[in-house]
Amino acid sequence: MRPILYSHPFSSYCQKVLTALYENGTEFDTRMLGPEDPSAYEELCSVWPVKRFPMLMDGDKPVFEATIIIEYLQVHYPGPVRLVPDAPDAALEVRMLDRFFDNYISTPQQKVVFNALRPEDRRDPYGVQEARDMLDAAYGWLDRHMADREWAAGGGFSLADCAAAPALFYADWTHGIGAHFGNLRAYRNRLLARPSFARAVDEARPYRPFFPLGAPDRD
């Protein structure tokens, strides 16, 4: 039986897992969370009352959180690409960068987007400015970090890059990566050219009109 991914193609954290799955050619089935299949969301909520996705079901075993799903896949469905290295220090660097992208790129980016979805009288301009300031700080650090490397953790393509790809993809839509961050912009372009992530991006194209801030006519 193949694992089942409960996901939506426009979700950044779902794209993170999809990139890992496509990178290794892992066979899986999808339950898309949307009006096309309302029972999929009901099933997810019955197992995971937090109601967050993606969720992987492997038989009767649920696996939550994108990072953990990718680590689980490496243990139980290994492929040719080791997304978390075996060497302990290299694995720590990959996991550190994975947390960086989730906490300091994806989280503030989503804060800006979710604020736009609120009724106008419940919006939080102070919180949005904090999020934009965090993104600027993260962009600056990452631009320096990427000055002499191709992929985030310094070796091959890894879990860290699976996290970086959708985080930077949407962050640049939300709070543009300035031209002075040349190393970071080049890294984002490399991620967009990676076949595994490019496939995830292409699958999400039909949903771009739903981006609350307005999806740019690029990427």
C-alpha cells in the first residue's frame, strides 16, 4: 500500500513535502483538501484535530508536520537522494537551515498573507511591519550565507532546500527580495529550476488567483 498525502498544491508546506517526494520519485497517493473532495478534510480532522496539513497516512499511521514527514520518508521510503545526511554534523546543519526557513521566512511571510485575509477592522499593521522587518533581516543573513554555496546546507540538495523553495517562492511575492540581495535571488532561481520544485510550482498554477496579495505575473 502506498502512503497517502493529505495536501493542497498551493500550500507552501505541502509543496515542501511534494518537492521531497518528487526528488526521490517516491510513489504515493494524494487526497486533495478542497471542495472537490470534502471527505478528505473530514478524514484529516478526524485523525488530526489541529486541522493542519500536510498529513501523511502510511497504512494506519499518521505522520504530521512537513519536516517530520520528509524525515519519515527517508527512513521508511528511502530514495537515491539523502535529504538528511548521515554524518551528524552535516545533518545538524541541514536541520538548522530547515528551521531557519520555516521560522524566519515562512512564518513572517504567512503572517502578512493571513493579515490580508482578515476583516479590515481586525488587521494588525504593527504585526505586519514586524513580519516585514523579520523578512528583511532574514534576507540579509541568507544573502551572506549563500555567497559561496549552491545549496543551503553547503553540500547537495537537502531537506533545507525543500523548506527554502516554497518559503522563498512566496516570500518574494509577499515582501520582494531586493536586487541588492543578489546571492539570495540567484538561489531562489536555482530552486525554481530544480525539477522537483518546478513540478510542485506548475501543479499549483491554477490556484494563483486566490493569493490574497495578488500573485505577480512571473515565476
